[in-house]
Amino acid sequence: MSPSTRFLDSISKTLNLRTSSSLFANQNYRICKLNSSFTSPLLSSQRSLSTIAESPLPLPSEVQGREGGGLSRWLLFLPGAITFGLGTWQIVRRQDKIEMLEFRRSRLGLEPLNLTSISSSLNEEPGPLEFRRVLCEGVFNDSRSIYVGPRSRSISGVTENGYYVITPLMPVPDNPASVQAPILVNRGWVPRSWRDKFLENSQDDKQHSAPESPHAGENEGSTWWKFWSRQAKARKDQGPVTTPEKVIGVIRESEKPSIFVPANDPSSGQWFYVDVPMIARACGLPENTVYIEDIHDNIDPSKPYPLPKDVNTLIRSSVMPQDHLNYTLTWYSLSAAVTFMAYKRLKTKKSRR
């Protein structure tokens, strides 16, 4: 073979090798491109899932903060605003209580009125004369007494339960100085034994008020029996002879019980607070009957009970102005504390951001 023929043969072999390698490379490229078209969605989905897994989820408080950030901040200061309002309300209540006590002192310092001369106006409207001292005279009807309680009282450092006894004061016939119409008088405090004794006597009176004996008909013809029966009937019609009693009292109205005080039960004789119209009906008197509280201080040592109320007791109240001032300081202190806590909470959130 000539040298020229060999040269041409080597060139053809080289071209054949390059052509086959280029065809193989093109085929590999097509296969890789086809594979990438199938694997790229899977890789992208895996990358997105890994990104979601690595990123932290927002907390519920952060989501609420993003949705209503301004409202949630103001809600933190709501308890402080409420307690501040309660403290301000106690200041107003304290001023009202001071004015009420001054009104009572001024009324109790006036000269007592004669109840006989003002009885007609009192029956129409007793409110304007409340806490005015009055003088009255009459006879107590103990059989119609009402016991309101229990009411505790401290005697020589020992607390004892008892009751307020309210008794109708009846007019005295042919006595212009006595009351012209029955009134209700709170005679003061009595121990529990008084109420128990009153209930026992009431039951005994009911038992003794039985019909007349059947033997009365047998003695009806006797002159002695006729004379005795006339004398007994005359004494019964006249009633017991009692001397009028003078009372110094203060005009009052019905009590305003709290929600924790039970309701009165007249049928069972249980009275927990003073309801003047209801007590008057139970005593057989009109609902507009005048009600006074006895405040005389001339106590007979032989008859210590009922123990009348003291004037200072009428001036006092269950919640005094000093108590309202203590409540005001308490509410304001609580308002300052919760407001400071809310401020610290917001400041901590800002520093975290």
C-alpha cells in the first residue's frame, strides 16, 4: 500500500470515530434531558417541603397579634381602667356618706316635736320628718309585739344574740296628751329568752281561750253565779288598767335589706328586717302607720330590757367614710399594679422583636 493510500485510510478512520462519539454524546444528552424533565418536579417539591419544615410555625399569640395588634394591647390595660373607676366611685360614695351623716346629726340635734300635733301630716308623708325626735304618750299592747332578728349585741365584751321588739303604742281614751292613732315603736333590744317566753305565753293564751265549761249551765240559776259572771264580764270589757307611758323616739322608715337577708315570713312569725307596712298589717294596723325608734336613756335597773337604741348608733352606718377611703386606696393601688404589669408585658414583646 502506497503512503498516500495509508494517509487517506487513517483520515477516514479518524472521521468515523469522531462521528460515532458525537452521536453517542448527543444520545446521552437527550437521555439526561429526558431524565431531568421527569426529576425536576420531584426535586422542586422536595425542596419546597424541606423549606416549609425548616421554617418555624407562628404561635397563636403571634397570629392574634398580627390580626389585632392594637386591640390586644389596649385589652391589657382594661383591668387597670376598671379598678381605677371603682376607686373613683368610692370617692363619690364617701362624699355622699359624709353628707348623709351630717344630715342625721343636724336632724337629731333639733328640739323634739310633739307627735300629737303632727300625726295627721305624718300619716300622709313620713319621709321628710325622718330622723326627727318626737314625744308621744300611750299604752303598749304587748300581745301584738313583733320580734325582728336575730340581732347581735356586745355586752361587757360578750356577744349575745337577741331581737328588736316592735310594739304598737295605743291611744289612751279621754287623754288629749296621748297619740291620736296607734303607732309602731321599736322599744329596743331584748335577749333571745324574751322572744322564747313571749312565744310560750302566746301558746298558753290560745290554749286557755277555750269555750266555757259545760257546768256553767247547771249553775245558771244560781244567784251567786249570775253575780260573779257579771263582775267577770265587766272586768273583761274594761280591760287591764295601765298607766300611760311617755316615749322619746326618732321617726324612721323601713330598712333596706341586702340580697343575703331572707324574706320575712309573717305566717310563721319570722321577721328578719323592718318592713313597716308588712309589720303594721300583721298588727292589724293601717300600712301608713308611723314607725319610731325609742332612744330614751332613763333605764330602770329593775327593768333593763328592752334596751333602747343609742343616738350615736343612729348616726353611725354600716360603712363609714373612713371605710370608703380605705376602699379607694385599695382600688387605686390595684389599678397601678395591673397597669404596670401590662406596661412591662408590652415592653418585653418590643424587645423580642
